Amino acid sequence: MLTAFSLGTTGRATPAVTPLLYVCVVGFAGVLALVSGAVPGRAALRVRAVTVATAKE
């Protein structure tokens, strides 16, 4: 469906994306992946492991 839309609007089967836009999208995805991994990791490592292991709950 996207190929047909691109073919109808631009005359080419490949999407027309500028290199700057491509770099911005890839960069944003990279930053989002870094944040989504770092924030929960930091929260999990905030409490000392000995405290968690010896908890009575």
C-alpha cells in the first residue's frame, strides 16, 4: 500500500525521504531506546542488592 501511494505521488516506488530527516528519525529512535533502557535500569539499581535479598516481604 505504501509503495502504491509513493508511486502515485512521486512517480517512484521508493519513499522520498531527505537524508537529514532520516538521520533525525534514527537519532530520535536511538535516544528513545537509550532512555527507555537507562531509566528502569537506574531505578532497579538504586536499592542495594543486600537490602533487597534480606528483605522479609
